Amino acid sequence: MKGEDQSELVTTVDKVVCLESARPRMGVGCRLSRALLTAVTNVLIFFWCLAFLWGLLILLKYRWRKLEEEEQAMYEMVKKIIDVVQDHYVDWEQDMERYPYVGILHVRDSLIPPQSR
């Protein structure tokens, strides 16, 4: 920005007389190609950021679904454990078992196959 006095620094818009380019020897074609390159670069950066955020969202959804499945599997295992303990207690009441309690290892062995332990 240039004012009436070339040596003075222009600080307000009212004092501006003319604008001077930082690269005065750049042709119109060069200016247009530079503007186009800048616009395309900005659009590509925007789409890369959008793709990254989309991928992050997909990853988070996958992780949330896995956590929900693990929680559901845990609840199912707890139900199975309770069923085994109740069955053992019923057997004890009918004098089919010796003790009213069942060992943790016995419950594990009855629920989980040997190759999965």
C-alpha cells in the first residue's frame, strides 16, 4: 500500500492512494496459474482432512462395536457361570453332589473347551 508520501508508512485505509504488487513483473497467465494452483491445493488439503476425519469416525465406530460385543460376551459368560452354579446346587439338594459349592476351575473346565483355555 502506498500513500501520498512514498517514504511514510501507511497505517490506515484512508491514507492509501494505490496498491503495489510484491511481484510486479509477474504476467497475467502466471498470476492465474498461481491462483489456480493455490485453489486446487487448498481443496485437496480440505478433502484429505475430510477423508482423515471420515476414517477416524469409521475406526471409532468399529472400536465401539467391538467393545459392545466384548461386553455382551462377558454378560453371556456370567449367565452361563450362574447357570452352572445353580445346577450344581440343585444337584446337591437332590444328594447327587457331595458339596454345596463348586470350584472355579471346575466351572471354567465345564464352560470353556480345552483348546480355548
